[in-house]
Amino acid sequence: MFLGFLICLSQTRAQESALLTLPSQVTDLFTLLYPDAKSIEWQYTADRYTADFKNNKMETMAMIDAEGRLLQTSTEIKITALPEPALSLLADKFAEEKIDQAMISENAKGVITFTAVIDKTDYTFDASGQLMASHAVVLSGQEKAQ
């Protein structure tokens, strides 16, 4: 899901970041939470501000509403940091496939999930490593052509 979100928005990222005016509530919270963030790119969609950035050298996404409430975060993690049951399931189902990316996410209610990306499909697991869902990553026209 995170990878798909990033790919779908990559086409307009530079333009939107340059033109976007952020509410002070959004920038205040972001600066408080991520004082060392680097390479920050902002998007605005569906009443939400999304920042894609590097935090401690890891790709990170933070989604904040206009009132300055943190809605969701996702951070790239090492594949070995996925819960053991998730790693076992993926090894059994996809013995010949490579895990392309792994993320940990937390929503506004504090619910933690993990995502593994394999061959353009996101596999989402709960905090204990049980499979919750899988979704094909939607690619924009430019990514499909590559």
C-alpha cells in the first residue's frame, strides 16, 4: 500500500511540493516529531497532508490532517524486522520470490501493521504477523512502460 501510494504520486511530487502552502499546525507537528527529517516532499490529497522523507536514513511517510493530527506513519524497515510468522508465511508461499521492501505502519489509534512488497503486491500483516490483506500495487503509465 505504501509503495503503491508513493508510485501513484511520484509524477506530480515536485510540482505539488513547490506550490503547496502548509498550515502551521501541520508544520509544527511535523517538526516536533521529525526534527532531523531530510528530503521532505509534501502532497495534499483528500484533506490530508502527506510528507515523504528520510528519517534516520530510512524512507518514511507521515500523514497529517489540517488540524495537525497525525493520522498515519509508515517507515521502511529491514526485511528481517518483519514478525517471524510473516516471514515464515512469505517464505512458504513465495520461496522463489524476493521481498522487495518492508514497512511498519501505525495509524492514529496506535494500531501497528507490517507490509511486505513482493512482485508489485503488498502483503499486510498485523502486529503479531498474521496476514490481514494483500493488494496489487497500482502503477502509473510511466512506471508500466519501464
